[in-house]
Amino acid sequence: MLSNSAFLLAMPGGSEWIFIIIAVLIMFGGRKIPEFMRGLGKGIREFNDAKSNVKKEIEEGMQEKDKQVNS
């Protein structure tokens, strides 16, 4: 199991982030990045919607079970 110090050592530092950003710009170009970010945002939004729907269904199921037990 990793300790907190091992996790912190694995995180990129300031100069490494600059290198990563430059590499992404070279690979995808300036025009593709906004499209990529929009797609990423849409994916995150859909994931959060699905997560909240599942949570709502579980809570409704628990309430129905409680009603059946109390009746």
C-alpha cells in the first residue's frame, strides 16, 4: 500500500507540468484542445448525471423497503 509520501513523490512538479502542456500542444495542436476539453466536460457531466440517477434510485428503493417493513 502506498503511503502519502510515495503519492506526493509521484505527482508532477511545476517544470514537469510545463513539459506535459507543451507535449499536449505539440501532439494535438491549438485547435483540437478546445474540442477535447468540450468532450471531456460533456463526459464528466454525463457521468455525474448517471451517478445522481443511480443514487436517487437507490434512495427510492430504500424508502420503499422502509415503507413495506413499517406496514
